[in-house]
Amino acid sequence: MSRIAPLASLSLSLLATACLTSDGAPGNEGKVRFSQVLRYQATDGFDAPIVRGSTLMLALQATKGWLDIIDQETLADHELSVEGDSSAVLPLGFAQYALQFKEEGSYTLNANYDGKVVDWLRVQVEDAASMEVHPTAQLATRFRDGGRECFSSEEVKLSEVTLHQNQELTIYLVPKTESGRSMIGLLNLDVNTESPVGFDSPLVGQGRSANALRIIPQDTLGATVEVSLSELNYGFDTQLSVKADSEPQRLSCRN
């Protein structure tokens, strides 16, 4: 059994120095953008409900030029507060926050400046009922061609993947509501497998993908890699089966 630590427990110091991300939404007054620090594969804003009990990373940013996120200003002189007793707000510095919601319901995120609310955004918190593996994944290949080593990385359809010995596969877990809507929030994952692979959960940082899991061959692969993934807070699980090949995937390392 390979335990993946809750993503929310990882170092948060990376958040202050990484590049900005595009997921999120402007407030109802149009003065502040409530930006999600992490990128969720199946959603891009706050229309998606938040998983109750999960952690959500959020940054307060200027709305001007919000389509060009790299140039977007983080509002370090603003503060975030949440209307609702069943919530917790952890300031991370530089107008960035970790949020947790303990109960289902509707909450209001307030952006405050000089002690006054200048913008707000309504969000919905619900229980997660299940999780799925996103149909797209990231496949990385390392290959030595003669005396030269080369590397490639591409987005692929998970259903079409054959994992070779010299490759790493990154998958993304998507929490779902009872009705099947995709949700946002960091999951608390546990992984089991009898296949000869290891696992890595990438560090939290702005612009990185949430609920990502990297599958890394450790020994000679068989015909398939079988993985069982569990969410520890809710107790549901999902299964993953990927075709595999013990031969390396060849690349041309010549220009």
C-alpha cells in the first residue's frame, strides 16, 4: 500500500513565488478577482461546488487584464474573509489563503480593503459522492539515443495510453457530486497496487494541477498496471487500469 499524504499538508511556501493561474472568477462588484491557486482539470471557476472538508487555495487579484493572468496584480493590501461560522481561513501571505468549509451550504467570500468589503463572491459547498479519473493525462518519456538523452511530455487520452518502462504517467482525480457534477478542492488520497510502480504527488504551487498523481515504473512492467485509489475523508474509491509494455518507448534525440 502506498499512502499519498493530503495535499493540503504539503509545504505552502511555494505559493508566494510561483506564477499565477487562470482559474477563478471576478467578484460581483467587478473590482477583485478571486483566483484559484491550483488548476482543476474538469472546472475553471466557482460555478463548480467545493468539496466539504477539503482545502481550497485562493488569491485576491486585480481584475484589469484578467485574461492575461501572468500580468495580473496580486492585491497584497486586501484581505479575505468568509461569511459563515463553519469555515476556516488561513492567510498564506501576499493576498493568498487556504480555505476550509466544514458544513454544506452557501458561503460568501469577501475581499476587504481598509476594513471595508469592496467585492464579494458566493460559493456553494457540498458533500462529494464519488471521484473519477480525468480522461486526459500527461505522459512523459525519457530515452537515450546513442550518447544523447532526450525527453518529451504530451497530453494524451488516458484510454489510449500504453505505459512503457521509460515513461511516467500523471493522472488527475476529479471529485463528483451525487448528480455527477465536477467539484473543486484538494482530496485526501490513498493508493494501493500490486503492479511494479511507485507514486508521487506533485508539490502544491500556483498554476499546478490539483489532485494529480504521477505513476512511475519501478520494475519490469507486465501487460497492465492496476491501481486502486481511495479518498480517505469520504471513504469512496475508484479503479484504474492502464495498458503497459516492458519495452522502452523510442524517441529520436537528434535535431
